[in-house]
Amino acid sequence: MSYEVSGFTIARNAIHYDYPVIESFTSILPIVDEMIVAVGQSCDKTRELIQSIDSPKIRIIDTVWDETSRQNGTVLEDQTNLALQHCTGDWCFYIQADEVIHEADFDRIGSCMRRHLKNPRIEGLSFRYHHFRADYNIRDPLPYRRQVRIVRADAGAQSVGDACGLNVQNRKLVAVPTGAWVYH
């Protein structure tokens, strides 16, 4: 069964804020057909850093962040939705600039996408989370343990709030677990 996967994300001032964008974005490159990166105007060389990945899968969308929308994270929501709008795959895989996926989970993720491709009732696929603080030995019990990170392209999903979650028309997505982990 053939299907296409679009990766999507946002980045701005990634060098300045020490986001591991190379590790993050390349962690899903093996399982996506394209990677949409909405790159906001930056005070550093974020765009050049992303270009240095040198993959034909990466498509940069240059953006300008609305600084008046920073309160409550709506600028992150807006930028994430902009990247999502450029996705062309059957599934859209969202990854934030401080998250990575381990290659040990690729088969599990691919199997889940194949299994649910023909079931339009399933709008998204969720992941379990390992949150870290300061270093990899300190686990952070942040408020979420699962999050939808892959959405069906035709589900009408939108990023909400600080761009951590995705929903459809102000309701949670109908999602199934992948069994895979996001390292955050």
C-alpha cells in the first residue's frame, strides 16, 4: 500500500536559543517524503543551518513572525499551521525543533500509518513522550505524556495554542497510539 508522508515544523533563532534543529529534523527524514520547514526571520543564521542539512526532501518556507501574537503562543500556532498548509502527503508528521524520534521506532510508525491509511475515521496518530530537563538523566514530568504528532492530511487538523497540540474544529482528534516515543 503506497502513501506519502510530509514532515512539517517551524524554526526561528534556533542557533541563538540552542535548539537541536539538525538532530530534530533529520530524525524523521528517513520516513518522510518531504520536510516543510517554516523559517521565520532570525537574528542568527537559522536558515543557513537548515539549508546545511542538504536534503532534497527539505522545502523551506520563509516567513515573518507577527510579534504582536507572541502572547499565549499564537504566533507558534500560526506558523505551524502555515507549514501544515504546504504539506502534500497523505499523512503529515509534526516535529518541534526540540524533539527527536529514534530510528528504532520507524517500523512501528510506518506500520501504524499503513494500517490506518484507509480508515478515514482515524484522524491522527499519537506518541508517548520522554521529557528531559537540563540533561538526559533528569526526567521532567511535564503535563502531557502523549501527543498527536501525525495527522491525516484531509482531516482538517490545526495547531492550537503554543503549537504543542493539534485538533479539528476545537475538538480532540480521533487518534490511535503508534507505540513510538518522542524524546523532548
